Amino acid sequence: MLYHHQQPDAIMPDGINFLDEVLTQLMTERGLGRDCEDAELVAVRLISLFQSGIRDRDMLRKMATPP
């Protein structure tokens, strides 16, 4: 029997794909590469927001980047 043990803050593959799409959109809009420091900061913020329960794409986009 296979048991599925998920950590409370684990992000499953669908979540990773979703966050990748959001990050790609944000970086494209800002003309930034994915390997810059700004992209890393946005990615960290996206993950934190996602783990806190925010799943709405527009809300993540607004909250993940500074004004």
C-alpha cells in the first residue's frame, strides 16, 4: 500500500507549474530574465504567498511585486 505524506507547506507539481507560469508572466512584463536577483526575490515572494493560501493568479501577481 502506498501512503501519501504531504508536508503542510509542500507545493505539489501542479502548484509549481502554476507558480512558474505566474513568474514567467511577471518577468516577461518587466523585461527581466529569470536568472536575475529581482526574479529570485519575486519567486521567493510567490512561494511564500502560495504557501500562505493565496491561489488567485491576479492576487499573486499584485502581491508578489513591489509597486
